[in-house]
Amino acid sequence: MSRLNSTRMPVYFLSHGGGPWPYMSGPMRKHFDLLERSLQDLPAQLPRTPKAVLVISGHWEESEVTISSGSAPGMVFDYYGFPPETYQISYPAPGDPVLAERVRQLLHRAGWPARLDPERGYDHGTFSMMKAIYPDADVPVVQVSLKSSLDPAEHFAIGRALASLRDEGVLIVGSGLSSHNLSERGPQMAAPSEAFDSWLRGALLNPASEVRRKALENWEQAPFARLNHPREDHLMPLMVVAGAAGDDPATPIYGELFMGYMTASSFRFSEDTRPSRFDRLAAPATQSGGARPASATA
């Protein structure tokens, strides 16, 4: 996908996959092929290489918004039961203390208490997707926590407070999962997750941003909402991103029924509304000629 002639960075909500998947091999690793290709395509969608990536991680919660401010963040291995070598990996992207302070100031001006954390490292909600997007770890990364309230309206407002960073060359990414129920993994989740994904796409693709906001803030009214998100930590990064998106339309850039039982989708918010070849969940009518592109089903 070629770059658009726009100086403003898009914003993204990305389903980041499971644990340290980019560092794994074997049969399980193959399940992430489509997700990996969608993430590898992301830099080509940007107007230029971002000066930094600001990640709102579904794996970090604090009582008030907290920003990683170290210059060389370490690693947070917040997963269990993976091979021993996945607890020795490193994603050595530099931090950006100046950007971290800029984020704190923007939040403070908008009335949100926020603090810096110079010790916080990259959790797998950040390094798993960043390994695929920028494998050389040559773009600075700053993480932003969720508020432990997990209130959708609060997180939407936090995103609005950060929107100006898009004009400063910062790429804002919300990292979570569009469906996240670890206790119900199996074929019984296929229909409920597809129903929730259909609702989510309808809400995000609504051209009226205020309608979109209200739908997201009332996400618990969606079909099978709590079955897909017994706890909404992996959905809240989407609220921040939608707030930062303003009136920009949403476009699905990745979608599949992962391992045949749970949907996973990612979205770009931008003037760029071209469909993605990595979205297997797109309705046929949205595809060229009424059929899915061959590369989307390969």
C-alpha cells in the first residue's frame, strides 16, 4: 500500500496477538502469519517514518495515567507458560523522555492527572506488535497506561487530549484485542465473537464520529459483549485511539477468525479508507468486484 500525501499521522487500534509470538517458531507460530503481514504493511501506510510511537497498552493499568519515560526501557514478561527462551528476548527500541513529558503536559492541561515512570519496560502488548512493525527497533517507543477505572468515556477523553501529537509526527497506537476471553477458547466462541466483531465494525465505520463515540461508550450493549470481554482491559486502548481520531473514518486493516474460534480485527483511523488485503472478515460487497482479493485468502 502506497503512502498518501498527508502530513498527519493516522492512528491505529491493533489486535496484538498472544504472548511473544514473533519470537516463537513451530506450528503455533504459523497461526500469526496473517497478523504479521498486516503489521509489516503498516509503515507503508504512513506519510513518513514517525519520530516516535506512542503505545496505549492493554497490559498496563494504573490509578492515574502513567507514561514510560526511560531512555532505554527494559522488558516486562507479562505472560505465562511459554518456552524458556521467550523470557530472554529483547526489543531494544529507545524510549523518548521528551515525548513522555510532552504527553504528561497535554494530559495535565486537559485536566487529567498523569505521572512519569522511568522504570517501566515494554510489555508484550507493545513489543509483540512492534517487532513486526519495526523489526530493527530503530523508532523510539513510549508506553501509556490505561486508567484502572477502565471507564470508556474517560479513555475517549484522554485520546482527545493526545490528538495534537498526530501533527507532531507521533504515531498513536492502541494495542489490545478486539475479542479477549482466555477462559472460553474453543469453537463455542466462533459465533459470539463474529457477532461482536460485526457490531464493532458497524460502530467504527459509522461516518458520524459522535454516533461512533456513543456506541463505543455503550459497548456493553453490543451482542455478546461480556462474553467477548469479561474484563475490558483489551478494549480500552480502542477508546483512546477513537478519541485521538476525531472525525477521521475507520478502516479495517486486518481481520480473521483466529484458529477458527475467535475473531481478531485491527483498524486504521485516517483519510485513507482503502480496503486492506489482510482483512478476511470484510463483507464481500466491500471488496472489489464483489469478491475477496486472492491475497486475502492465501
